[in-house]
Amino acid sequence: MAKIAKKVLFWGSVNDADKYNVRIIPEGTPFSYSETPAIGAAHAPGQAEHEADLAGLAISEGIYDIYVTAVDIAGNESDPLEFQDAVLDFVPPAAPAFGGFRE
């Protein structure tokens, strides 16, 4: 079985955040709170950093813009932290086709 590299996104904690949203959209697509589905990310109170493991997402390999927002208990959502031009590749290359020993 091929090895797929880990893709773990991390960001700093926000004091009054109840949760975080992660949005992954194709490079160059305009950001929209309402039109871009969010991947919910767990919030662990008291931690200095939070993270989301992106491995195993059902998206094609390519270049994406990633946005992380903080959401408070009232449902207010922050401006996004942006990660532009992120290369997401979850497909390993093909195995070598031939080989052996030489004398």
C-alpha cells in the first residue's frame, strides 16, 4: 500500500471562539461565507493552537485556497485566516515499472 503524506492545517486559538470553520475552495474562486461549504473543526478550550487533518478528504488533487474562521456562540463568524495556493495531493505516483540487479 502506498504512503500518503499527512496534511495537517493549524491555526492559533481565538479567545471567544465556540468553534472554527475550514473552507477549501479551488484556487482563484472568490471566498463566500454562504456559498462555500465549511468543514467544521473541533474547538478544544484552553489550547493555544487548533488543527484539522486534511488527509482523506474527498477532493481532487490540485491547488486550493483554504480559509479558517472563528465562530462565537451567537453564530458570528470572523474574517478568514487565508492560506493561498495550497497544493493538496492525496494520490501517490505509480510504482516503478521495472528494475533488478546489475553486475
